[in-house]
Amino acid sequence: GILSRCVAAWLVAGLSLTPLVASSATQIRDAELLVDSWQREDGLPDSTISAITQTVDGFLWLGTPKGLVRFDGVRFREFPLPRGKAESRAGVTALFKERGGRLWAGTESGQVFEIEGNGQASPRLAGDVGARVSNLASDETGALWILAQDGRVHCLTRPGERVRHGVAPDIRLTGFAVDSRG
């Protein structure tokens, strides 16, 4: 898999991820790790990565200002997201992988997409929260919690249902964390 070929290190800084400068080899805790760096010349569609996650099939999924990208350890492949409204921006700002394997993507324009398909992604618009999506998480019931940049919390209880907006109107959050129980 991808992890056996390389180890990518990332720092979380606010709402964006900043890649560490890669060297040809790094020693951490007495283990030899090879760190590779990929740029636009290597096929990466955009050098800015705003979100990253790995799915159970081993693919790395990247959110960039240009959209959703999948990396198989060798090649980058772009997955265009359907535009629900004319003014929507393609930038993917948040990614979340559920325990069941479903992948979710949030965008600059507030749209939330469900991505399924064993590497043959077919993004489906699941909802729109009206502001940049900054974080996604799910709970033990399978509900998807969506945090928008304006601090409002939204909830999608089941795929295909409408998003419940402003479910915690008096609470202003900056992020979500999911424990081992969901």
C-alpha cells in the first residue's frame, strides 16, 4: 500500500494543512522512514493541500483549491465534483472518512459531497450549508456533523435526507474530534 512506500507528514495550522519539507530520508524513533514530496511537476493538480485522509482501500484523498484528488502511490487523479449552483467553487476544504468507509468532502462554497465506489468515486451532492465547510465528523448513530467557517453546526442524519441547519445555534465551535466510539 501507500504507507509501505512512503510516509507523509503534515502539520495542522488553523484550517489548512502545511506539508513538512521532505528530505530523502528521516530517522524518527530509531526507525528509517522514507519521505517523498510531490509537486505539480509530478502530477499534483495544485500545490496547496487543504485536507487529506486515507480510505480503507489505501488511497490518499486530497482536498485542494481546484477540487478533489485521489493518489494511489504513483499517480494523481482528479475527481470533479458536480456544481449544485452556478457560483459554487470547486475547492475542497474538508475530508472525512467514516468508520464504514464512506468518504465525505466539504467545499469552499458550502456543499457537502458523499463519495463511494471502491476507488471509482462518484461524488453525490448530499447538502449545502451556505458557508465554507471547515470540518466534518460522524457520531455513533452515523449522523454527519458539519462545521461551517461561520461557526454554525449542521447535521445530516442519513444520506439522501435534508441537512438540518443551525442545530446548535448558541455554540460556536472551531473543530470536531471523534473518539474511539464515534
